[in-house]
Amino acid sequence: MTRKTTNFQVHLAFCYSSLLLGGFSGAQCIPRNSLTFRSPVTVFSGLSATPIFNNLTTPRGITIDSNQNLLVVERGFGVTAFKENDSTCSNGWLRTIVIQNTEFTQGIQVSGESLYVSTDSEILRYVYDPTTRTVIGNPVVIISGIPPGGELTTRPFLLQPSTNPISILASCPLSENIDPTARDPNSGRSQIRSFPLPSTSSPSTSQDFFSGTLLAFGIRNPAGFAFHPLDSSLTKLWIIDNGASIGNVTGLTDTFVNDNPADELNVAEIQKGKENNFFGFPDCTTIWNPKVDPTGDPQFINFHTGEQFSLQLESERDDEWCQNIENNIPPRLSFQAHSVPLDLKFFNPRHNVVSQTSLPVAWSGDAFVSFHGSFDRTPPTGYRVVRVPFTSSNPIPIPISPPTSKNGYDFVVQATNLGTCPGTCIRPVGLVFGSDGRLFVTSDSSGELFVVSS
Ligand SMILES: *[C@@H]1O[C@H](CO)[C@@H](O)[C@H](O)[C@H]1NC(C)=O
Ligand SMILES: *[C@@H]1O[C@H](CO)[C@@H](O)[C@H](O)[C@H]1NC(C)=O
Ligand SMILES: *[C@@H]1O[C@H](CO)[C@@H](O)[C@H](O)[C@H]1NC(C)=O
């Protein structure tokens, strides 16, 4: 016998199964302070790092909701929530499933009752309830038509801090290691665009990626970007970038490419009329260690860290062209080659909240960057979280160290035995600060979620 199902019943059945998954069958508890890292970590003096959860499925992007629940993109699985001090978990951490979707890759943001996630071609908005840590109904597509696929399928994005109108900044990375199409902004590759954020009350149609205002391009992998909390008019967008693997570029020795090019902290001036910043990819890249191979690659010995050189893909885009800031904007600060920065967050503690577990208030306004670490350097580097000290004003804060510095940042937490990495070492990806000033970090290949606190 068949029975006609009404839409109402279908809807109920859908809610019930997601409740089962999210609320019960998928729930897991980890008691407080019961885990150890899979590989040892070293923490900056005065701080401690503690695993919260392990055995996660490639945890990547992380954000925190208005009830201080962590929301994590477990790549290849979906979005999960982590609630602290849960009574059903002996006051430990409770993990529940928010959305099961294998298409989510990294991007995640939450604002009140809106949860945003990205696939390789779209940004979606769900109605989200921070009390139950569940989504309600189907998502709305906010941005569509982001060039899909490619070597990197991550599509990081940023909800602009409150201004009127609120914007959403969406990005697309390279399609291949050295991507000639990225030279043309109409490729959609290696760039960041800005869009008005459709209000939650109006029925919205999705906006095409190419309709957005181009803010910056020639950024190979714009994996993380943020405004400084004191930059209230949102004039400078800080963007991290990973340099290409240049082992196949003619004329460069293995010794040289082991220590070059630098990874980057860039700054795009984005006030009206100053958009379209070009940051060099694929033609121009950045010196980290100019003197690493004085015999094999003597042409670089008079360069400085942070200076631009040409990969000579096109004859007119030579070193001189790359070094002209009319053509190409060099990084504001360089990171050691092969560090692979994947997220950037500013520390903005609430001064009226006194918390013993907060990172030092003296670090207010500093940038924190995750270094995922690379496979193509001997010995390995990365596998850490670093802090980039910023000035307190200028009038808008900038890094304390000059662009030529190799010491513009310091570690916060790192794998103790780099020689064993990747192995089970931490491979930090996503960063988010709690309102109490603790720093939460995802580590993808080790499957860990951990917290850094005082
Ligand atoms: C993680 O998974 C491994 C392998 O399945 C298992 O041996 C271990 O007990 C798990 N750890 C936790 C904390 O669940
Ligand atoms: C959980 O409890 C600890 C210890 O009392 C506290 O520091 C922390 O802020 C609490 N977390 C939340 C989200 O309330
Ligand atoms: C370098 O070239 C080899 C051989 O063609 C290729 O297998 C490899 O993927 C290339 N490496 C990069 C980083 O492009």
C-alpha cells in the first residue's frame, strides 16, 4: 500500500533525520584536558596549547558563533559545532553535526543567525540557530559562478566588519601552480572581489562572481584576508599569499628554490579609485634568501628579502618591470619560503573583559597567521602559528618590521620536531579568537582542534 506524503510530512521527516544526526547519533564528547597532541608542540613562553578534539575529518576553516560555539569545516564531511562546558559531556567539549556536505572546502563565517560556507563555485547562506547549533531549511546561494576546480578548490571569503552597506569579500585562488590565466583579471583566478551582502529579509537572487568589484588580483592563493580592527573606514585589506613552487623555472637551482620565493603578507589599498591592485602572480615573485646559492644563482646576491624578481614567463615582464610599483605591488612583509600561510586573524581583545586565559593584552592589534607547512623544503618549515607585531597607530596600524625584514614575526606554537613533519605534526589552517581572548586552531592532516591560552 502506498501513501501520499504531503510536503509538510516530507519537511518533518527531513528535520527529524537531521536532528537525529546532529543531536544524537553524531554527537561525541571529549572530557576537558584529556587529550595529548599526536606529535609534541612547543609553545611561546607563558602560553599553553591544549587539544580539544582529535580524529576530525581534515578540519580547515573555523569561526565562532554568538554563543561562543566553534564551527569548523571538516573537509570531506561538512560543518561541525563544538560546545564547551556541556553538561551532557561532564563539562567537556561536545561535537555535533551542523551540516553534512562533502563540497565545503574551507570558507566559513557566521553572523547572528546567518551561517555562510563556500564550495569551489558558490557561497551559501543558511539560517542558523546558535542555541541548538543547527541550520533551518535549505541554503540560499549568495555568490555563484566562482571559477570552479583547479589545483586548489578552497574559496575563502570575509564578511566585512559592520559598515553600511555590509559587504562580502569573495576570493578564488590559482588553477595551477604557475597559472598564466591569472594575469588577466577576467579569468577570475588569484583575486578578491567585493559584493553587497543581500539582506536576510529580502528574497535574494545570487550575484555572479564576475559582477563583484575587483579589489586585488595577481595574488596566487589569497588564503586569508582581514581588516585591522582600528581601520574603521576599511581602507587597507591585509592578505596572505603562498609563493609558487619554482623548481621547474629555467635557471634556478635546487638550492635556490629550497629557500625561495618568500610567502607574503600583502596590503591592498581599497578605497574608491584605488582598486585593481596587482600583486604580481604569475610573473613576479619575492626573494626570501638572495644569497643561498652564490655560485649557482649569483644573479640574486645583491637582492634583499622582499624584493621582486621575474620568473621570465613573458620577456617584457622582467626584473625591472616587476620592481616598478606602478606595475606590481611588493609584499609589506615576507615569510620564510614554503611556510604556506593559510589564515590571518587580528587579535582584538575586549578590554572590559578580564580573562586569565586570554593571550597577552599587549598583543592587541597584532596579526596571527597559520603556517600549514610545506612538503618541498629540506629541512621542513611551517607547522606553526605565528604573530606579526603591528604598530598601535600610523594612523592605521602596519607591521612593526620593514618590508626587507626576515624577522617580522615570531612563533606562538609550533611542531617541536620539524624533522618528523609532516607525519603527525600539527598543520595549522584555520584561526579564530574567542571573546575571552583564547586562540582556537584547526590542524588538518593531524585531525586536531586545539586552543592556545595563557
Ligand atoms: C581516533 O581514531 C583511532 C583510529 O581509529 C583510534 O584508535 C583512537 O582511539 C581514536 N581516538 C579517539 C580519541 O577517539
Ligand atoms: C568554560 O569553562 C571554563 C572554565 O570555567 C571557562 O574559562 C570558559 O570560558 C567556559 N567557556 C564558555 C564558552 O563558557
Ligand atoms: C615540474 O616538472 C615535472 C616534469 O614535467 C612535473 O612532474 C612537476 O609536476 C613539475 N613541478 C611543478 C612544481 O610544476
